[in-house]
Amino acid sequence: RYLLEQDFPGMRIGPEPTTDSFIAVMYGETEGNVPGNALVVDPKKPFRKLGRFGNAFLNRFMCSQLPNEVLKSISIIDSPGILSGEKQRISRGYDFCQVLQWFAERVDRIILLFDAHKLDISDEFSEAIKAFRGQDDKIRVVLNKADQVDTQQLMRVYGALMWSLGKVIDTPEVLRVYIGSFWAHPLRNTDNRRLFEAEAQDLFKDIQSLPQKAAVRKLNDLIKRARLAKVHAYIISYLKKEMPSVFGKENKKKELINKLPEIYIQLQREYHISAGDFPEVKKMQEQLENCDFTKFHSLKPKLIETVDNMLANKIASLMNLIRQEESNMPTEMVHGGAFDGTMAGPFGHGYGEGAKEGADEEEWVVAKDKPAYDEIFYTLSPINGKISGISAKKEMVTSKLPNSVLGKIWKLADCDGDGMLDDEEFALAKHLIKIKLDGYELPGTLPSHLVPPSHRKPFQTAE
């Protein structure tokens, strides 16, 4: 709702548990709903495989279509709220985690939403997160309603959230958590306004980059599936080879299923396959219970060779084609809704801050602090109104900034490139040091509003 900046059909927001449905929010010329059973038989929609989860799920699945600018670039799957308590979980009537896993394998980004003052990872949420195993690179976390607690409480909530996530998600790196208040109401606590703005901007950049990376991600999934298919072929052909031709088939089948971890190790050594490429042992054992091993196929080395050839040669040329296409096409970004609000006018992130300060003022922004900078300048014994690089260095190093940064500041401040600074150039150098010490980035080239007044004429004639 926050991203689209408009209601979509089937949406209901409230403090109590409201939606118990998976809603695919997609672009459509006219506003309306398509129920789940009709959706899985529509050849134009990518949901046909969801039919296997049965009516209990399809009654809780629908597509919400509306003509919204944001949805031209991305589609959103809104999942139902997480339940806590055994009785409620059983009443879903379909395998919630299996459905989540199906979507997780096909989406570009997974966003986990947490509430700053109802922070809890219930059993079902924990199982849902575990269903995303293997898709950890897609997960981002949003700590919402962060304006409803003060700074001290927010620090504690953030710490507690990171601790809880660390126990559920088994990855060595820390998940990216975006802190903010993602609704269009006034902030209750404005202490962290700048933090919320920066975090929202980071989240928007992350979402906006998705259409660009979609082709590469699909290629990545293709490689993943090819490797997995190859490993499956090795496992299945091994099981077929070990089966007796006449008697004791059932006993041998049970024995092979129990020995699966050892078979994995044997295949790893024999074919030099990484342990991470093998399917999960428990899951594989469960699936093999219902299979007839005698009907499995023997290994076909030619097919394996074809897959290896594809991974070694074809994929590289496909990757080059994608890069060429991306360089020739305009950069695809998400527009509309909340995404446009962060770019418009003086309320865009960073507008009027750091190096951008004073951009729309007539007076030189450094002038207000220049008297203080002049006092320092005249203590450095200027000759003919200028100080040498050595004198400037003595003063500039007092900022404790590293030489690499001070070198960049010197390059920006020495407007005429004579290796010396006059009083205006020195004031500019001090202003750039202040920008860096305040935590902002330095500009790559000197913006026109920061050029000292006495150095502006040469710039204008050059134009």
C-alpha cells in the first residue's frame, strides 16, 4: 500500500489479523480480481504450477490487477499474516511453507516485515523463514513503525531483532535490515527522521534495481537447476545400478534409502561434486520412499557431457548477450507511487545537505563561515595573498582526515591549479573538510555553486 500509494482490490489493513490470502498484485488496464482457480489455468500468468497445492490453497489465492505505474516494472506477492499457536496453524488446510518455498524460488526479492513494538518470531514465522533456505541472498528485512519508539528503545529492538534472526537464519553474514516508518502518517518520534529517510532511500534503490537484474537472475536460476539436474542423474543412476535384478528388491530399496548420506559422499569423491550441490538428505529420503527404483534410468554420459558443455561455453556467450542488450537499452527503473516522492523537488534525499547545500542560493554558501576561516588563513603567513601547499597542509591535517581524502579536497579547492590557495580557495578547502567531517560524501567535481566568486569568470568563459 505504501509503495503503490493507492488501495488495491482485496486489500484490507488493520491492527487485527486481516488477510488470510496470497494476493498477487499485478498491472492491468482495468481494476479487478481474478480468483485462484481461474488464475492457475490462465496461460498468460506464471501460476499454473500452483494447482498442485489443491483447492484449500486456491480458495486463498487471488490476483489483484490495477493500472498503477509501479506495477509496470514489478509485481508483488502479498502473503498472509503469520499465525502463532498450533490450532490456528493446522486450520490453514494447505502446506503454507511449501507454498512460500515455491514463491521464494521464483521471486527476485523477499521482504520480511517486523513491527518495532510487537517484535516476535513465532513458530510459524520461524518455519516460514526456514522455507527460504537456499534463497538467503534474496532476503531483506524491514523493521517497520520504528517512529513509535524512542532512540534508546529502537537500539534495543534492533539488537533483539538481529539476535532472533541469527538463531533462525543460518548464515555467517548479517541480513540487511531497513529501519523506518513505511506509511504516509506523521512521524510520532522525529528524533531519527534522517535515519528513516536514508533507510527508505536504500530500500527503494534496492527494489528499483530489480528489473535490471531480472535477466541475470533467471540465468543464475538456470545454472542452479542444471547443476541440480546433473546431481539427480548421478543419484538415480547409482540407485538403479545397485538394485538386484530378481529377488529382495524391497529390502535393497530400504537399505539404499538409509545409506543415502554415504552414497552422497561416494558420489562426491567419484565425480568431484561439491557437497552443496546435493539435495537435502531427509527430503530426498522421503521422496524416494514412493519411487520404484527398477524404473529409474541408467546414466547417459552423452547427456551429462551436453550439460557440462552448456555450463562451460553456452552460458558465457548468453551472459555477454545480456550485457550487450543492457548497455544498448535505457536503464529500467521502477517509477510511480512512493518511488517518485523521494526524487521530487527539495524533499529528495540529501537535497540541501553536504556538498548540495547552498545550490539554490544566490550568495556563496562558504561566505557565512569565511570570517572564521580568514583568521586562520592570515596566521599561515600568506605571500601576495596566497599560502603555499606546505602551509595549507599543516592546517588541513589538523582535521585528522586521511591523506587520500585531503588530497581530493586540495584538488577541488585549488581552482586555478597553481599549487597555492588564496583566501577564498582556503575557505572552500575548510568548507569541504567540514562536509566530510559531518559524514557526507565529497563531490567528484566541484559544483558550480561552490566555485569561489573570484574564480567564476574563467569557468563561465570556458562554457
